[in-house]
Amino acid sequence: MTNPDATGPATGSRSDEQVAESLYAKAEKIYPRQVHGLFARLRVLGVLGLLGIYYILPWLRWDGQQALLLDLPARKFHIFFVTLWPQDFFYLAVLLIIAGLTLFFVTALAGRVWCGYACPQTVWTEAFLWIERKVEGDRMQQQKLDALPLNARKFRIKASKHFLWIAFSAWTGFTFVGYFTPIIELGQRLLTLHLGPWETFWVVFYGFATYGNAGFMREQVCKYMCPYARFQSAMFDKDTLVVSYIPVRGEPRGSRKRSDDPVEKGLGDCIDCTLCVQVCPTGIDIRDGLQYECIACSACIDACDDVMDKMGYEKGLIKYTTEHAMKGGKTHILRPRIIIYAIILMAIFVAFAWSFSQRISLGLDVIRDRNTLYRETGEGLIENVYILKVLNMDASGHEYDLRVSGIPGLSLHKDMAVIRVDSGGVLELPVRLRADEADLDARSSNVVFELVATDDDALVAREDARFLGPQ
């Protein structure tokens, strides 16, 4: 995506030829310069927080078990105090919808802040860049090292870096599998070399994907593989917050001494130091206008503000702004698409919260015996047969009382004296209902089955069924 309103060589969008050349030219390694400033500190806090959550969360315990465990073989998800079952897939689907709408809302409001601060590709790339700088040095030292022919020193440095990358990636893959297999048990099996084939595959696969994406592909993932960069322009408008260079203030650009008066020299505030390009993790020049490769990481803002401060100029030559503001207009935060996104998001979230609060971790299905509509017993009573399927979706086992109502004098008969279902268990219970023909008002009468846990009155499930008779 480029800015269609910008014109001129300094402030304009890249031409079609430049875009085509960037797509087909061999990718050159980008050496992002380290930058310091407000947004850099925010990015570091985001990286540390998100990585901390990812690596620590599987080790947390709740009620004697792993706090977050997506147990696929057992078909249940433990999420702290909640256990979700296949019957609760609806809630997971709604959570994904809420996450998607939240991303759309944030993008329409503040551009690609997700890409710059919270995207897994950005987070792990930042971690790998930190390791690379600690081992190989800063940007200039890395470029000089790569330009040298292979020797013992270069091999030692490169080998050390890749060893740390691989170790970090392997730990990432191990942690990923730890969300699906109890991580303590997984660690014990790893130490004794008794990992299962699927666990081994996913540890290696996810570790290799981390190593490749964050260590080598980096900005190529954002430019060519990520679909978000392609459709995010549909959520942008003239009031969306984006990282922009202010050409009216910066042009014409040119180098000068700090003591020089830019007005006398006919220059703008941009000293053409190219630091904004050197710090960019995707290698673009923000001065060429808005581009789809920009992930809004704000590194160029920190770099430019530092230069402006040293030159004694006002900060903000590159800043978060909107197209309306750049043209001298007023930015409208509350606008139709923002309001619509907010209303839809809030409505879905409230409905989800209410539905989840009403969720009962007990399921009851009633299936009539279709082989026989009804039969008459030796005592002259009308009998219907049902199969009850009881699903215990609670974290612990329970015993249940079964009741039935709907017809005067209706009696319940079952072969099982005590109805007990373990956590996650499903019980098929045949039952028989008997009623006097004189109490039946119609050929088909409604009856209600009620199942209540003996140790928790809140665990109750009701299900309607039909009782058939001769009338």
C-alpha cells in the first residue's frame, strides 16, 4: 500500500517500477540500527511482557493441575478455573471473532500498532536481534563481520550466535508443545529421551519455524507472507493514526551544520542523515510516503526526534499523525466505522459474557426408543423407554438425582441405583417412564427430565421429551 496523495520525488509514493523491482530483486540483508527513545522502551516492555507470558504461563498451576492446558487427546481445555469441552467449541469460536474484531477496531483507530508491538513475528525477531547484537556487535560491526572472508574468529562468532538462536528456538518449540502436553511430564520425558513421535515433531517443527522466521526471513514474512499487510488498507481512512514524515516541514532536505540557519540555506528540517532508514526493520524510507511494508514500530520516530533534539529543532518531523492532520484539517476520532466496530464488538462481548456466565457444566440428552412407540405393562400402565446421555463437564466427578415431571402419577424406573459420572465422562442410562392411561390427555404429552448433582444444587440440567400413549 502506498500513499496515493503524495507527489514529487521526495514526498511521493514509489512508482510501479520501483514496487516491481522490490518484488523481484534479490533480498538484501537488513541491519537495523539500535535506537533509543520512548517508543523503543515501549516496544521492549511489550516484548518482555509477551515473551514472559508465553514462557511462564504453562508452568503455572491451578487446583493441582496445569493452569492452561489444551488437552487434545482428552478433548478438554483447562483454562485456569474453567474446563472447556468439545460442546463448548462455540465459545472458542466467539473468542476468535472478538479477537478479529478487536484487531479491526485497533487498526482503524491506530494503524498497525499490532504489527509493531505485539505480532509474534515482531516479538521473536526483536529477541533474535538482541542476541545478534550481543554476540556480533552493533550495526557497523555486523556489516564489517559479514564482509570478511571466513576465518576462525568469524566462524566462532557466527557459531556462537546460531547456537544461542537454536537453543532459544528449541526452548520456544518445547514451550509450545507444553501447552498441549503437561509441561512437567513433557520435560521429564525429554530428559529421559522418551518423547512421543508427535511431540518430537512439533517441538522440532515449531523450533525450526522460529529459527527460520525470526533469524533469517524477518521482514520477508511481513512483506510477502503476512496477509494482514495486504488487506489492512481496507480498514484505513484519512483519520487513521499512522507513522508519517511531514514533507512540508522537512523539504527540501539537505545536510548542514548545527549552527547553520536552514532558512538562509533554503532547507527544511530534514538533514538527510538517513537514520530513519537505518533503524527501520523492514528497510523502507518513511520519507517516500506511507508504504505497506511499514509495521508502525516507531523506530524512525525515536531516531528522528533524537536528531532534531541535537540540531535544536522541534521534534515531530516524523510522528504519529493522520492524513487529515497533515493537510491542516482536524482528526476525527469518533467516526462511523469506529462507532460501528465498537458497537458490534461490545454487543458480541456482552452476549458472550452473559452466555458464559449461564453456562452449566452438565449436559443431558434424551433419546426416545424409536423401535417401540409405547407398550402396556402387566399392571395396565403405559410405558415409554428412553436413553439418557449424561455428560459431566465439571472438573470433578459427581453423583446425580434424576427426576421427571409433566404427567400426574408419572413414575420413573432405572436399572442403576446411583448415577455417578466422572469428570469428562459420558454415561448412557436407559430409563422407563410409566403412566396410567387415564392420566393421559392426548396421544403425545410433554415430560421434563431434571438431573441435579447431589453435592451442588447449581449443577442442574433439564431436557424436554415426549411421552406417547394410545389416545
